[in-house]
Amino acid sequence: MADNSTTVPPHHHHHPTTSAHHSHGGGMDGMMMSMTFYFGFKNVELLFSGLVINTAGEMAGAFVAVFLLAMFYEGLKIARESLLRKSQVSIRYNSMPVPGPNGTILMETHKTVGQQMLSFPHLLQTVLHIIQVVISYFLMLIFMTYNGYLCIAVAAGAGTGYFLFSWKKAVVVDITEHCH
């Protein structure tokens, strides 16, 4: 422990605006990531080091792109559910007696569906799941820039996508049937 010049004692506060010029290495090139929400369009890094927003026009373009990405994410979730319902095979019904009112016996029926692991539908679901996970992490990282415009784009895009795509989504209803 010969050199402690880069450590900050616990009783001192770290101010990103005053220490940005002390940042050496780490690929940041003197740019500090804000840890509070802000509205601006100068030196805003978007996911990749070469993708830096510096003008209002670039921010408007990024807003539209992020908005569409968030909408696509919501649409992808609904599309995967729809594909899964269409690809389900081996439907099985299991019935079991359950006690009913006034000492009667009711038959409760459950529908069980499955799909084969080594099938095209399952492989397609797997690829779409990977794409969905990557997009979800991209959206999370975009939100973590703390840039107000980009955060609004993520939220508005997700809300719009949900509004446009999920209204046709089938409501999951308990398919239990009671027979006397």
C-alpha cells in the first residue's frame, strides 16, 4: 500500500463534477455517468462508447429509436405468448373428484398442455426469448443513463406497446369445470 492518492477517505464526499478530470483509464475518457436524473443532450452515451448524443436532433432521433425499441419489446412478449399457444401439443385432461356442497361430489377437470423440447416451435421460442432478454437489458441500461428524455422514451414506448398489443391478449381463465 505505497500509494493511496487515488482513494477517497470515507469522510469526504465524492463529487462527479469536480473529479471528472481525475478519471484516467477505464474507457471513460473523462466522461462521468450521472447517478441522478437530468435532462440534457450533451455527451450522452447510449449503450456503446461510439454512440454519443451531442445535439437536440440526435436526442430526438434517440428518443424515437428507444421508444420504438420499447414498443417492439412489448409486442415481442405478446407475440411469444401467441406462438406458444399455437404450438402447444399433447393436450391432456385430468379429472379428480372433489367434495361439493351438501355432501355432493364434483369432478374437477384440469387441462394440461405441453410441447416437445426438440421441435421447431420450441427452438423458435428459445431464440425469441434470447432476443427478448437482450432487449430488456438494453432498455434497462438505457434507463440507467438517468437521462430524463431517454427514460421517458422507455416508459412511453413500453406503455404504448402494451396499449397497442395486449388488448387482444386472451385473459387467462381457470378452466376448471364442475360436473354433478
